[in-house]
Amino acid sequence: MSLASAQQFVSVMKSDREFRAAVASLSTSLELGNFLQGQGYVFDLPDLIKAMAACMAELDQCCSQ
């Protein structure tokens, strides 16, 4: 499992509207897992939570200035 992979996923989710739409169209966690694996992302839930928390911290810093 890879925190770097989760961070890359979060980054792409922020910047790529088509990728976000593709993820949003998935109905189950199995579909999501298969999609992510097909895109080369390998991470577990704790890695995703850490990556999302870092993203939120960045937003907090940006918005509080």
C-alpha cells in the first residue's frame, strides 16, 4: 500500500474533472477498487485518509490567509 499513490489520486481528483466524473459514476466499492487498480493506484483506506487530511490542511492554510 502506498501513501504516495493515495496522494497522487487525491491530486488527480482535484485537478481532472473527467477523472472525477468517472470516479463519481461508480456505484460500489468493488467497482471503485477495480477502476483504481486499472489506473495504477494502489493504496488502502488509511493511506487515503492521510492523503485527504493533507489536502484539507492545504485548503485550510490557503483559505485562512
